[in-house]
Amino acid sequence: MFTTLQQWLSGWMWDWLAVLITLLIQAVVVILPIMIAVAYLTYAERKVIAYMQVRMGPNRVGPYGLLQPIADAVKLMFKEVVLPSQSNVYLFLIAPILAIAPAIAVWAVVPFAPGWVVTDIDAGVLYVLAVASITVYGVVVSGWASNSKYAFLGGLRSSAQKISYEIAMGFALVTVLMVADTMNLTKIVEGQQGGIWHWYLIPLLPMFVVYFISGVAETNRAPFDIAEGESEIVAGFHVEYSGMAFAVFFLAEYAMMILISYMTSIMFLGGWLSPFEGIPLLETLFAWVPPFFWLAAKVAFLLFVFLWFRATFPRYRYDQLMRLGWKVFIPLTIVWVFVVMLMHYFKVGPWFN
Amino acid sequence: MSFEQLVFYAFAAIAAFAGLMVITVRNPVKAALWLVLAFVSTAAVWILAEAEFLGLVLILVYVGAVLVLFLFVVMMLDINLAEMKEGFTRYLPIGVLVSLVVFGLIYMVVGPEHFGLEQFKPTEHGPDYSNTKEIAVPLYTQHAYAFVLAAVLLLVGIVAAIALTLRRRPPSEALYQDIDAQVRVRAEDRLTMVKIPAEVEPDLPENKEEEEGAK
């Protein structure tokens, strides 16, 4: 569809302008639904946590409080962005952009259904890992530019935490690559075809756990939200931000949550493949369900787990967090690389043949 | 102008500008951030040259890890800029001389007569050309020994870094967290359930002392 649009455009305008316009349209088509999903994820978070704590949650704006995220967004947009004195104004304002730009750029390679992908590149996994690693600058720069001790401590904590958990995450992805034999996200999903027992969840179960928990740590979510740590450092790196500048950090965090859920579903839970594949009666019964629905359902479940974690676990102490990353997850992933190697050698199960 | 050329010139200009800012900007934190920009735009240029693996690894390793640690250190330094600028005019002639010599050397090795599309025709690759595989096959076959040697070197570096920074002090000087003991702890170790018989206060007789005390 987009190639025909580009061809039609390049018929009567400059070549580069045609490409640029096509790229912009593609970006809007992907970013707009994600931003809407982010808005309603905040609503879902408040509702889910409220019900877990036997409260009602937002229920005033619109039916069941459904217009709450829109009201929040409008409120934040009209608030003043306060610039702290003695702060570095340029870096202070660039920091939220540094946080959100990678969180949006990653979606360029994420497939939503067969063929529903902006660019189907061969190094997809590496691209996601590389671009997601840039998000740390948003936190570090905001911490430094705010000229506030709390923000600075939050920035330092966050940078150390993200680097530590990125290693475990990268190794977990290495095992996925070893099973799938490709870095292309579409091909990784296609490799899991043939029923629920073909999903990489089964041979890589510990890696699934490591990847998802590292993802929680990467996005600075509870119980790993020591970068914010309300009880110790007020609100950490975004303590000096207000209005839309604060909202942008918020958007970036939630967009990264959705991304981690998408990546986990694609790499371990069979992406858009139906869980009833290969089961005689159920397969025909659910054949009408569009593939995107399955992916969305898996992502929604994982996002629910994110919120569930937040409502359940107390915040980790800093040294416990570092111990979990360096002394538990990284050795576990290295051991599992060798386990996968042996499984490869002995051609175990339906995954290696 | 094709779209690739537009992107190439944009990223090349950003990389050159950012590189210049790294060495001219005064604040070390800002210099490190300009270096990040230089790396990112260089990675983009590499990806345009069909070296997507190298480009992405550049971002992943240098931008995502090394420079964050770099910033980490630089942010905590308390640098006196005036002190650092001392003797600038004194060393300027030597600095200019050295930079000219280095520039001349680079010009001789990679000057315009060694470069350009005339000398090096870009090879056309098919759609299933994978840069990752092109790097991986020679790395693990032709250059396997050098690769292993580099790995051993890195291991020695890690061991040395840990050995240099490790200082175990006796427990009398510093408190250590014994996390294994903390994890192993159970509710019974910390908490004793005691059954205390309910104490029923006898009804107090109406007395005047209490009322007086309240006053």
C-alpha cells in the first residue's frame, strides 16, 4: 500500500520528498495508535491497582472514567513548564525528547501481524536492543540538567541499573537467536509456527522470566523503580519537571512498557500465532480470529502483569537490585546459552530440526 | 538528489559538527553528550553503507553502555575550568605544530587521491545480502585465533579491574550485607507470636482525684 503511494507521489514531485512524505505517513500510522494505547494504559493501571486495593479508581470523567486520560492530558498541556534556576535550560528541555524519541523509533521494526511492519529488517532484534539502550540518556541528562540533588541521584541510580539489566536482556536475546537462527522479528515468529508447543517459551522458559523481569527493570517500573524512589529521593530524575515536559517522560515510560510486552510476545509467546494451532477442533473454531488479535491479547496480558507487579511487590533495595542483575540473571543466562547449545547439538524437541 | 544522498549528507554534517563541538565545548558533560551525537550519526552513516551490524553494535556498545559510564564519571567530577586553561598560550605553538603534523599524516594516508567513488566502486548486493553473516564467517574461521586472543585480553582486563578495586575490609571497619542470610531468613526467626491474656480493667470507682487532675 505504501509503495504504491510512494510511486504515485514520485510521479509528480521530487524523489526524496515522496519518500519523506511516505515515511511521515507511516510514522503517524504507527505512532498514533501507540499514543492512544499509552493513554488508556494509564487508565488501566489506575483501575487495575484500584480494584486490587478494593477502591473504585477513576470514575468521574465520562462513563466509567473512560475520558480520564484525555482530561489528564489536557490538564498537563495547560500547565506551566517550570525551568529551575541555575539549571541547564537546553539540556533540561532536550532530556524528555531523548527519553521519548527512542521509545517511538523502536516501533519501526516491530511487526504487528503478517506483513504489518514498517521496515522488515534482518537485524531487527539488534535494532530494538540498540535503540532501546538510548533511552537511558533521557534519565541521565534530566538528572544532571535539573541542578537538583534528588534528580541527580535518580539519574545515577537509573544509569547503573539500566546498564546492568541490559546485559542480562541481551544474553536472553542471544538464546532466542540461537533457537530461531535469525534476527528478523517476522521470521522469529514464523519459526514458532505449528502449535503452542513450538513456542520458544518452552525451551527458553528461564530466559522468558529473565527477559521480562529485566524489562520491568529497564522501564524503571515497580518493584525496580529506585530511579524515582518517592520515599527516598522524592521523585528521582523528574522531580523538577512539570506540565508537558513531565508528561513526555510518562509517555516514554509507558511506550517502553508496551514495547517490552510486544518483544516478549514476539520472541517467546509466538507473536500473532494462535495458541490453538494444531489442536483439531479448536483450530477451526478460532480460525476467523485475525492474527493481530492474538498478539494484542498476549501483549495485554503481559501489561496486566506489569501492573500486577506494581500493586504486589515492595520496592527493591539498591544492593539487592544489583545482586539480582549481576549475580543471578547474568550467570543464569550464560548457563542457558550452553544449555541451548546442547539442545541444538542433540536436536531436542520440535524446536531444533 | 536521491533520498539516500539527502540522509547521508544530513548525518555526515551532523557527525562533523558534533565532532567539532566535542573538542571546543567547555563543559565536559556537554562534550560527552556531543560525542554521543557524533556516534549516533556515524552509526547512521555506517548503516547507509550496508554495515548495519557494525552500526547497531556501535550504538549498543558505545552509546548504550560505554558513554553512559563515561557520563557517570564526568558528571561527578568537580573540574575547575580556569585551572585547566592555565598555560594555554604557552603550549599553543606546540599544540598547533602537533595538530598540523597529525593532519598532514592523515592527509597523506587517506587524502582525496586515495578515496572517492572513482577508486572504490560500491559493490551492488542482492536483497538477501547479510552484513552480519559477512562479518561472522571470516571472524570465526580466518581470524579465529586473533578473536580468541582478544577475548582472553578482555578477560585479563576484567580480572585486573576487579582485583584493583576490590578491597575487603574486616567487619570491624565496614558493615557488609550478607544477602544470602537475608534471603534465607524466615518469619519464625524474626517474629515471635506471643499469646497475651486479655486484661480486663476493673471498673474504676468514681473518684474526685482524676477530675482534679484534669483541671
